[in-house]
Amino acid sequence: MKNSIKKYNKEILEMFHRSVRLVWTVLLILTTSLLTNGARPDPPSSGITTLGSLKLANAEDCAGVVAFSATSGLKTNTRLKFSQTQVNKGVGYAAETGIFTTHCPGLYQFSLAGYGTADLKLTLKRKANRSDDWTPIVSTGIGGGSNLVFLDSEIGDQLAVFVDSGNPTEGTSFSGYRVAKK
């Protein structure tokens, strides 16, 4: 009986030593990997800002004015797409979709205006970077109207005008202007 206990204790001790060696081996491999990857220099910067694989803008694009103004909104699903672009300076506004994407972070002024049927309600919504949801920011009253808001906007944030109810006339507008750089 004593021999079997000694043999059992010896086996447990050997398993413990193997486990300790395994833990130290894993720690050594992880440390080596961290030191190797940490020693790699960053690739040279081209000055281009990216969001994932999407090229957004470079420093030169963001150095100047960022402003847009679009009119004659056409309802596509619930988002307005504007048929006429009055001003499009800098980067960010896509006339094809009616969406402004922030390429140059900063403080922006956005405005919307529109009239139409008696039940018309327009809402400026923001889809934050890495979000799938459009969040309401400001709205017109029922029957249309206008609104203006200042927003801190980060790279990748998107803004657009949505029709919550009713039908707009061609006189709708959506404008934005970067007031201050970040």
C-alpha cells in the first residue's frame, strides 16, 4: 500500500513539474512574440487618414474649408437625396446619397429646412462611426420648418436628413460647415 501511495505521489509530482514547464514555455513564447512585434517600427505615414480600409482624407484635404449645401430633396425610402448641390468645398458630402461623412473632425454647424404636406416632419440624424444606428439630432415641427445645430463630429460619423412623416416639396435643403478644427 505504501508503495502505491509513493508511486501515486511521484506521478502527481511529475504532472505538476510538466505543468510548470508548460506554463514557463508558453510565457517564454508570448514574451518573445511581444518583444519581436514591439520592436517593429511603424510604417511610414502618408498623411492619409483611414477608417478600416476606407481612405478618408489627407491633411491637405482637412486644412481648408469643409462646407456643403444641397437643395431639392427627393425622398428615397425615408432619407432625402438632394438633386442640386449648391456648394461642396472640401471632403465629405456625397450628392449621390445625400449623406455627409466626416473626414475632417471638428465642430460643425448643420442646418435643414423643408416644407411640404401638412404632416411633414424632417429629422437630422447621425450614424456614429462604427455604429449601425441612425440617432435623431434635431427635427422640424409638423408641417415642416427649419432647424440648426452645432455638433462635435468625429472621423467616420455620418449625417443625413430623414423624412419621418409626410412628403416634402422641392424646396428642402441640407447644409453643413466646419466651424473649428480638432
